[in-house]
Amino acid sequence: MSFSRIHIYLRQTAQNKVNNNRPQWFDYSQVFSNLLATMNPELCQLTVCFDGNDKDFSNHFTHKFFENKWGREFKVRFIDTNAYEGESYENDGSSKSTSLIARIIKGNKLPDSSLIYVLENDYLHLPYWGEMVLSLFNQVGGNDYVSLYDHLDKYAMTLEGRSDHWGLYKDLTSKIIVSNGRHWRQVPSICSSWIMSKKVFDRDYDLHSIGISDNTGCEQFLKRGSTCYTPIPSLATHCQEPWVAPLIDWEGVINEK
């Protein structure tokens, strides 16, 4: 199977949370602008899954990008977590929005050559990430999960006053793959902004449809025969202190025009 298209489903909400752990340079609008700037429209198709109504959307920063057609067009689908019905992994907005997005993806009936990127709205990206992702999947096949985030929990770091802290994975050993522009390493878990093939999404739909996330989801994916990969160095970062991906000047990235 040759993969040729990445379908991005961005979780966006009318009510962005105030978070004291954000880097001082963080801004939701600039993060969204960065996504549009770094995704190659010949390879990527973006659907913004907006938790809110038409009025909320018209007053949201995403709307100005929707009106200004500058070569990065995207679709908008509305979801309503307040009216959610059915089972969810956790009874919170995150699980419910993930579940509703899974239903949208299922209904879109994507081609088998598709990759699916379910993305949270606080990830900052580097250019050419799409090209590198397609290269990796076409090298390793479509059975795996990929995150673009080289999580800082894999490295020596000072945390909570401990200079000897090695994150959560002091004894981690990994298979390393060389692909276009990056090394990729096998990891035991990734965060919920993950990329998968259409085949794997269909296989794991029972999990995605209840909004499973993070480590809990990865445990199940690994049991079903998948491997999780992340790049070295990072191609994106979750904008959350103290876990911003290392080696990249992310403030320079977000302020690049």
C-alpha cells in the first residue's frame, strides 16, 4: 500500500482553556496559523472539528482564516460535546470530542491510501512534516501509530527540584529507523495527537469511538500489533511546560512570518 494523502482532523473549541503551564510565547491563533503554513496542501487536507455553533465560530479566530482563502483552504465540521450521547472513555470534553471526531472520520469513507492525523489545537509544527510522515509510512507500512512530538519525558531533565530526573523512561531501549529527514524511534506511548492509516483506524474504531487517549490507548494499540514511533529531533511540540520538545527554538518557530 502506498500512502499519498494525510487527512488532518483538528480538535478546535469555542472555549480555549486558560492554562498556567503554557510557554510565555504561546498563542492559539498563531499555532493555528503555523499549522496552515506548514501543511503542504498537495499532501494534506484539513478538517476543523469545531466544538460550538455557527455564532461561536463567527466570533472565533479560526473564522478569519476560513474567510481568507490564501492557498490553505480547510473544511469545518461542527460537533457538540454538550449534547453528546453514548459511551465515552472519560466523562469529559476531551473524550467526547475525540469520540465525535472518530464518527466524522468513519462517515467520510476515506480511501485505503489515506493517513489520518487526529490533532489537538495546541501543537506547533515544523515545515515539511507531511513529506516526512508520508515517507516514513511508505517505508514501514500502515500498521503503526506515529506522533510528531519528541516528548521531553524521554530525556534527562530537572523536574520538581530533582537534578537526577530521567523522565519516565530511564531504561528505555528503542528500535531506530532512518527515514527522509529524521530518525524515528520506537516508544512505549505517545500523546493523543497521533497519525494512523485508514486500515488501523478501522481496526481500532471501537477505541477511538469512545475517545480513548494517551497511554491507555497506546497500551491497547500495542496489544493489537502496532508500534508507536516519534521523530528525533521533533517535528512538532505540545505547547505545555515543562514538556516542550527539546533542541528546537519554538518561540522562533511560532513568530516566523
